[in-house]
Amino acid sequence: MPPRVLCVVGPTACGKTKLGVLLAQKYHGEVVSVDSMQIYRGMSIGTAAPTAEEMAGIPHYMVGVADPAENWSAARFVQAANQYILDILSRGKLPVLVGGTGLYLDAILSGRTFAPGSGEGAIRRELYARLEREGIGPLVEELRRVDPDAAAKLHPADHKRILRALEVYRETGKTISQHDRETQSLPAPYDPVFIGLAFRDREDMREQINRRVDAMMAAGLPEEVRALAASGIPSTATALQAIGYKELLPALAGACSMDEAAEEVKLRSRQYAKRQLTWLRRNPSIHWIYWEKGRNFSDALQIATEIITAQGLQ
């Protein structure tokens, strides 16, 4: 049987960090963050990375491990996270996977590997240059010839994945569709129990997100963004595409007010939360705990404990 892991999932601002710590304390666990932006150093406010106080003595991994100038792929993230998970298991502890980046979590739990490809090499640059010159049409046609399955699945507006599929084929001689079929047959490396957190009323989620953004602004998010921009990282860096950073950069440049930028952060955060829920609700294995108004973590811990016991995870 594959080893057991506990997963705490949900949209942004739903309390995953706190419940994850409470469960790690109860079940002798250690936390692995599954958040594509919390990996970057110097971005603790905008990504809501757990503070030392919030960690409450529980080891946390995959938080602040990357330089903001780096562009981590999903493949690199999964490889690093798996090393921590296996280390936790080897010491007889329970891995508690906490986060809202659904693609990364699914990849970890399924054991799916990502098709090889440099991502930032000469082939990708050539494809981007061709996109600029000719538009997406000829690239879609090329993909239809070499990988009709991938072309049928991808929307013409999904430039990133179309270029990725062409890159994989050119670099490896194997289509991304063939790679996906091969990896889908691999056995799952872990046996997860899912605890999901969400607000029953969408308006309550909206208000919680708004309060969180206000708290981030008061805690110094503009200064954090200013320091990140002044560090010399390129404007195309993944870190600067994070919600809370790309919206504040225009305000720091004088293109809009800081209040307007904060409202944009709230809007983008709410939209992101909706996308997270859409992704997560495709998973029938998630046991949901719904907040009514406020977030009562003692009640949530009790409910989660009952779920975990019923699932045979002790």
C-alpha cells in the first residue's frame, strides 16, 4: 500500500495554514506547502506565507526556498516537494500537504511526471519570436500535424500550452500526448486524505478576502513589492506575476493610486478563489468543512479529526 498523506486544500484566505498546523500538531506531522508563490523569498506578505508564530514550531517546507529571479516550473516544484515528503515519511512523521495550487498538488499525488523540455531554451525563444511575427494560427496548424490530440484539447488562446506542446515534440521527438498517456498508467505514490475548507456563503468568502488584502496593505505589502522591484529581477519573472505584486507595480510607478491598486488585488484574489474552487470541486474525494460566518478552528479540528479517523488515518 502507498504511504498515507494528509492534504488540506481550499481557496485563498480560507484558513488552510492554521488548520494544517493544528492537524500536524495532533497527528505528529510536518507541513509541505503546495503554493506556487510561497516558494519565493522576500514575498511573505503578499503570498500569505506562514510566519514563525503561525508555524507554531511545526516544520514547514517549500516556503521561501527560491530566489524571486528564478522561474520554477511545475516539474521542479514537484520534484523538490517529493523529496521533503519522502524525508518526512522516512522519519515516521505524517506529511501534511497544505495549499491551493491544484495543478501542483494533483501532480504530486498522481505521480505524474512532466514532459522534458528546457522551457527557457532556444526552441522556446524561437517559438515566441514566431508567435510575435505570425500569430498563433500557423503554430496551431503545426501542432495539429504533429500532435492532433493536444491540438484538439487546447484553445487557440492558450498560447503558453500550445508553445509548450511544440517545444516538447521538437526537443524530445515524442508528443506531449504520448508522454501523458504513458505517465497516466503509473501507480499513485501516495494514499491521500483530503480535508477541504470553504465558505458556505460566497459573500463571506468575498469579505474575508477583502479583509486579508487590507491587512496585507497595512502590514507593508507596498514596501515589499517596491523592494522586490528594486532588486533588479526582470519584469517577466514569475514572482512579479503573483497577485498582489503585478497590481501594485503600476501604483508604485504613479500610474494609479495605491487604493485603486488594492481594490484590483481584491478583485483578482476573489477571481482566483473562484478558479481554485472550480478546480478542487472536480475531486470527489475531498471532505469539505464549510465556514458559516467566522472561522471556528476548534470546530474545524474536531470535524477534521472525525473525517481522518473514519478514513483510517491515525
